[in-house]
Amino acid sequence: MSWIENILKDNNPETMEELITRADQVRRKFRGEAVYLRGLIEFTNYCQRNCYYCGLRRDNNAINRYRLSAKEIIDLALQANQMGFQSLALQSGENPDRKTVDFLVRVVSEIRELTTRDSSIGLGITLSVGELSYADYKRLYEAGGHRYLLRIETTDPQLFASIHPPSQTLEKRIECLKALKDIGYQVGTGIMVGLPGQTPDHLLADLQFFVDMDVDMIGMGPYIPHPQTPMGREPSASQVDPWVHTLKVMALTRILMPDINMVASTALQSLRPDGLKWGLRAGANVVMPILTPIKYREDYRLYADKKYKSFPQLKEEIEEAGFRLGLWQWGDSLRWAKRQQQSEDNKVAGHLQAEEAM
Ligand code: SAM
Ligand code: SF4
């Protein structure tokens, strides 16, 4: 991976331009020009965790906590479907208690039932609700969730420990990602870029992790401090630039894993007004327009100055950047689809061998 190391450590703007051009070519060749939408519903900002970087952390008393009702979520889902969204992302703080998981299982299965009644494929559902038990991940999968985003945040044990309380471990997160894959989800992970103490070598190890875990989706973005968090109150330097290195790692990910799905994150769009255009050029092919009702948005602030763009604005920017909206399609990860096909082929081959042996 020495060429990657060189790119991560090189400050020459031409290197960056060449890298992004290459990533754009790879993305167009393997994933085309479509940008798939995941309508994002941030259904509760309650969180039982205390990550040192996030505005939703349990000990942040400066936000109003909210919880959308099942009816509110389902109504939003149906409206989104009518607008041409074929996938939703349900995201929240981490609440692994029985009541919350039961609620989510019910919401997911109702959305699936209501949107498949006319025998269409219905709304695809991505979940992003943190670390749960194997059994709960399985219940949500059986209810109809089929993609799951759980960022590893960083793969460096020391760096991970410096941004989380001791009760949250890197080992547990890896175990969750393996469980999700074992159950059959399309699995997405990702990192924050620009963390205090983060170096290009950490990013290199993160890229290696994405490849080794053979993930289907990536959602990464810059770390942006939040003033009501321990890390935001005591900012300290990073050896990596949140903007430049997010784009570099995205572009390298696209080149190393041409057939995955990759999100242009809201954080990248919040960092600079042209973040979406650059994210798409660096290889992203998924956007998550925020559908959370306006009255709750102020309270789902993970970091300072989180920006919201309307659907027409996103559409305009996507088209201006030379891409097109992938409406009425799930737009699944091609990598995942290939793996599914391979496992079907293996099953057929196994049956044939067994028959021949008889
Ligand atoms: N609670 C779930 C979890 O942690 O996986 C899902 C929601 S959580 C808000 C989604 C992601 O937000 C986290 O994985 C983290 O990378 C990102 N995030 C939180 N605080 C952030 C910050 N200050 N800057 C950038 N991203 C942040
Ligand atoms: Fe909670 Fe997720 Fe924020 Fe951590 S990153 S405090 S788990 S919402």
C-alpha cells in the first residue's frame, strides 16, 4: 500500500486532482452516473451512549430530547415513497433496550408491509441505530431492514479509546459488524476524518480495514467539533485535514473497492457549500436527504453548523455535478449483489455434487 501512503502524505494539490479524476472514472465505469437516495429520518435523539465527540451524547443536557411516533415515521416514509424515494435510512442515538427495539421492529415491518402491498419492491430500509445484540439485529433484518450502517470511527485502538468512554470498545464494534454480515445485511462502515491525534498512517490502516472486512457500503465524513462535548470543549490538533483527507480517503476507497456504495455525507456538505459536488467527484454515489421534520432538526445536531439542503437543491447540485438521480430504484451495493450471487452459485454446485455422489 505504499502508493496509498504517498498519496495520503503528499500535500501537492495536483496529486489530489489526479486522484479525484481517477476515482470519478472508476465510479462511472462500475457504478454509472446514478446517485441513489436514502431519505434520512432521524427518529429520536435519545442516546444511552456518551461518545466524546457527538452532540447527542447522553450527558448533553443542552438539547431537547424527542422521539417520533410510529405514525409520524410511517407517514414520512409513505410521503417519501410518493416523491420517488425507493429507500429510507432510519437513524437515531443508541438505545438497545427492549422497548425501543420492539418499537423499531414494528415500524420497519409496517413500512415494508404498506409499501409492498401493490407487489412492488417497496421501500428499501437502511438502519443506523448503533450497537445491538445479534438477536436484535436479526429481528430487525427479519422485519425488513436490509442495510446497516455502523461506523468503526477509527480502527486505531488508542485513538478509538481516546474518543469513547471505556465501556465502548473497538472489539465490540468489530463484533457487531461481523454479526451484521453474518445475518445477511448489506453492511456499511466508515470513519471520521480529522480527529485530534489522527495521522495519515491511521487512515491507511482504516482503508485496509474496509478492504479486509469486505464491506458493501462506506459512509465517512469529516469530524466537526460540537461545543457541548468533551472533545469540542478542548479542541486539539490533528495531523490530517478534515476536508482534504476526507476526499482523499473517499477517492482511494472508490479505487480500491469499485463496486461498493458510498455516501456523500451531510458532514462533508456542512463543511463547505460545494461539499456534495466534491464528494460525488471523489466517488460517492449515495446521498441521504434529510426528511426529519423541521421542528426536530435543531435537536439532531451531532456537530456545530449542520447544514440542511432541500430535495430540489440537492437534485440541482447533483445534476450540475454531471450525475443523475436514481429515482424509483433501491440502488443496492453491487459488491453485495455479487456476493449473494456467488453464494447462490455455491449452493447449486453443492446440490449438483451431492446428486452426482448418490
Ligand atoms: N448512534 C448511532 C451510531 O453511533 O452508530 C447512529 C447515529 S450517529 C449520530 C452517526 C454518526 O455520526 C456516527 O457514527 C459518527 O461518525 C457521526 N458523528 C457524531 N458526532 C460527529 C461529529 N462531531 N462530527 C462528525 N461526525 C459525527
Ligand atoms: Fe450516541 Fe451515536 Fe452520538 Fe455516540 S455517535 S453519542 S452512539 S448518537
